[in-house]
Amino acid sequence: MTDAPPAFELLPGAAHSPVLLHVPHSSRQIPADVRAGIVLPDAELERELDHMTDSHTAEIAGRAAELAGLTPWRFVNRTSRLVVDPERFPDGREEMAAVGMGAVYTRTSHRAELRPADTDPAPLIARYFRPYARAMTEAVADRIAATGRAVIVDVHSYPAEPLPYELHGEGPRPPVCLGTDAFHTPPGLLAAAREAFAPCGETGLDSPFRGTYVPLDFHGTRSEVGALMVEIRRDTYMTEPGGPAGPGLSRLAGSLAALVDAVSV
């Protein structure tokens, strides 16, 4: 028996909804034993969480789920990406490893030390990353079994000004960036997103962040899995960094709900 909160949570939607809202970076929670391996003092760690947390994205997804005509499923990470980042490759395929931000970060958003460089990532990968990946794979498989398809909408946010860790921060930073995958993002899904988020301002494509999350068991092989990343510029709905949400949050939730409705039929 344990009183520890779950590391992630699958929140059920309608039985016949193909949509899975994936919220991987919204939490600030770091278990005490994981915190012990982070070298930052408490105040600096809080500042790093301000920069790296996609604040309020779980609330945006939750409100969208309430507004949607057919309630989508939601998969929400309940631990910080500073524990593990479930969207990074845990091996040499991960380009962010070059700046100390593979699946287990050793550097901060400003390229300072977060963990010792010789930290063994294996225990955190085993404890957090692999169970998360398995559960997300099962959630997608369940949507395929129930509806014949799955549509993953990856819900993120990003700062108005680039942070030093960004490898592709020199490009446009529109109010809403849509990240795509050549195999898993069909034209209809992209068009629906552009229309749904039009009330929120300009939508851009794959800048400053590109790609979208698809569990590896399906990636590049299962066309019935659609996927799109929605990256929301933080100044459109909150005070940066790490501050409260503003009225823009409701507008974004409405747009996300509109996208859910458009791809649920």
C-alpha cells in the first residue's frame, strides 16, 4: 500500500470517442527521492519549473473535455518533466540529449547543471518512463479497438521568448504552433486545427517546435493513429513565467473543444 499520487492518469471519455488529449508537461510535482538527485537549491528549482512547466495545459484540456460534444479521453502526466520527459527518446535517437535534455534531464533550460552529468538515467527510465509509455500505448490501442481509430492531440505550451535550451528557437513563434508528423498528421486533421484555433490568432506550422507524440508501437506503421501537437504561446493565456492564467484560457479551451468535435465524427 502507498499513499503516493499516481505518476500519470488516464481520465475516461465517451466510449465511442477516438480522441485522446495527451498532456505530458503540465505538472510541477517531483517526488522527494527524485528531488534529492537534483542539484538546484529550492528557489532555483522553482524558477526552473516556472520556465519548463506547460502551466495550465491540464486545465485547458479539462475544460475542453467538458465543452466537447463527445467527451475525449485524457492522458495526463502527474509528475514534472524534470522527473522524466515521456516525449523524449530514451536512447541515442534523441536530439535534445545534445543539450542534456534527453528523457532524463541533466541540464536546465538555461544550460546550467540540473543533475550531475554522470547520473545514471536507467532507474528513472524504469520507474517512470517505461510504465508511462506502456500505459499510453494501451490507451491508444483501446481507442482503436473501440472506434477503429485513434486521434492523439498533444497539448503543450511554450514561452513567448526562446529559452537557451531550444535547438530551433530562431523561427516564428505564433500564438498557436501546430506540430505535425508526415505519417500521422493527415491534411484533414491539420485543416480542422487551423479552423478551430483561428479565433486565437495566427497558427503556425512546426516552429518553434515540430513533430508530435505517437507511441513507438504505432509510429510510422499504423495509419489509423492520427496525431497533432498543439503548442500554445504562453503570453496568450497566462503571466510568464509560471504565473496565473488569464481570460485567454477559456478561448483556447473552446478552440480545443472545437477541434475535438471536428475530428470525433
